[in-house]
Amino acid sequence: GISSLNLISMKRLVEQSLLGLTLCAFLCTGCSGGTKKQAVETLDASEVKAVDGLKTLQVGDVNVTWIQDNAEDKLMPVSLFPDAPQELIKNLSLQAGIPSSVSVFLVETDSIQILFDTGLGAKDSQLPERLKQLGIAPEDIRYLYLTHFHGDHIGGMMQGDSVVFPNAEVYASRKEYESWMKMPDDRKAQVVKTMEAYKDRLHLFEFGEKLPGDVMTCDASGHTPGHTVYQIGTLLIIGDLIHGAALQIPHPEICATYDMDKEAAIQARKKYLQEADENQFVMAGMHLPEPGFK
């Protein structure tokens, strides 16, 4: 787990960087269908600066750490958004590309740690080193929750033919798993290999189920057949709901070419953006620009 020294350092970092946050209480309605009073620190992203690809926030009773997996600055090419009019791209000054990232998130809640996705698993991926900076070894990860099965989310689960997280209980939506298993062999090869390697610890859930850590599983299908948003109190782990924040937050009707079902992806994007706005949820996104929160 995280050492006491690292915890102290992380807490100091949080205290220093939360100047732009305000504490507010509101009536929260989430995908769980319940309502409850909660306190949440509302994020002013302009006030938050990442340090060495790591950023920790406290959201209600939850600590969430953004971990940047990409080694170099990342811009999503405008060509990935063919439905975006060139005039709009110009007006938003995005001609050079849209700031993005490849990110994962570590959540500490109810005395357990949960890793959400694992990044690309490339030679220059930063996840292993940044977990080490947090005082966490791969074998310390006991819960791994997957938003979907694209390679930049499950790639870090394997190193060659070996599992990276030997003690992790892996959770993914049944709809995502079963849909990928029906795809052509060349398209699903990485998914089959990875899920087979973790098969003894793979748990498939139905949307609406609550997982360890009081984590609610929410249907965000569209980007992939079983794409999942996770809700923990007033925190939303939104996966690939958004690829180019500067474009898609003001224009959620615009899809990246990665979205498998455009209409469903648009509906999901609009739904969770509206929910986050109305309830002042903090969103943690795998392709939001650093520091990964909105």
C-alpha cells in the first residue's frame, strides 16, 4: 500500500493545490437511482496543476489520483472528429489538435484501493513508474475496474505473456465482454489473450450493480458496446466518454471515429455531461487533458 511518508506528501500536495476548490453540499441523484446529501469539492480546473503526471483530489469521502500514462504531450488530431465543421475548429483555435491524455485513476475508498484501467502498456508508458512513486507495487493492486476493452485501457494488464497485476480482482461489464467475444479474431485478439490470463479473477457485472468500494456501475454504451461509467459518491470515472474535451464538452454531438455506435455515444455523452453539470460532480476522464479532471 501507500507508505505513511507518501501519504503525507500526497496530502500536502492536495492542500497546496486545492485553492481553486470550494466545498458545497447538494442533493445528489446518480445512476444508482438514489438521492442523498453529499459534500463535494467543486473543481476549478484552471487552478489545478499536475506534478510529474500525478494529481490527487479529495472528492467527498474519496481520494482519487490521476496517473498520466503517456510520456509525451498528447494532441488528438482534428481528423479524428470528421463531423466537426472546419469553421468550428478554427473558432475554437484547435487546428493544431485537441489537448488530451492517456490516463488511469487510483481511487481510495472504504480502506481499499481501486485502479481504473491500465493505460496502453507501451514501452514508454508511465503507469508502472508512477505507481512506484505512490509507493504501490503491481501486486498491491487488489481491485481493477475496466471502463472498456480498447488497447489503451487494457494494454497495461499484460507484459508480454505475463500478467502485471497478479493479485487483482478484475471487473468489467458483461455486455462489453460478450460483445467483444463475438468480434472477428483479428480484432479481439488482445482482449481474448488478456481476459484469458485473468480468467480466474475476472468478474462480469450487469449495469446498475454496486461493486466493492461502494462503486456504482453505469451504462455508457456507445463508444464500445458495454462502455462503463463508474460513480463513487460525487465522482464520475467517465472512461472514453470524451476524447477531445475542448471540442466535445461544448459540442457533445460530435463523435471521435473511435466511437463504435455514434448515436448511442452522443446520448451517453449528453446524459453524463448534464448529470455532472446539474449535480456538480467531478469527472475523471481517461482522455481529458492534464490533470484529467473536469
